[in-house]
Amino acid sequence: MWTFLLWLLLFVICWPVALIALILYPIVWLLTLPLRLIGIGVGAIFETLRALLLLPARVLRGPGRA
């Protein structure tokens, strides 16, 4: 009996939280999208700089290794 009452209590407490999460998730995703795009751009810049810095070593190493 207590288990059933605990399940009912959990249902009463959790369904509003689930609805709020369902509504807020797309909004939060849209708000964080610009930050993710900035992160992708910064990562691309760092990879380009890394490739430019390592280019002389790759050229001097020769065609033997990829």
C-alpha cells in the first residue's frame, strides 16, 4: 500500500517537472545555439593555426608518413 502511495506522490510531483522540461528544452537549445556555433568557429581557427605551425615539419619529414 505504501509503495502505491509513494508512486502516486512521485507522479504528482514529477509530471509538472516533466512538462516544464518539455517546454523549456527547445528554448534552452535555441539560446545555446550561438554559443555552440562560436565554439565550432574557435575550434576551426585553432585547427588552422595548428596546421600552419606544423606545416614546415610535415614538409621536411617527407612523403613517407601520412
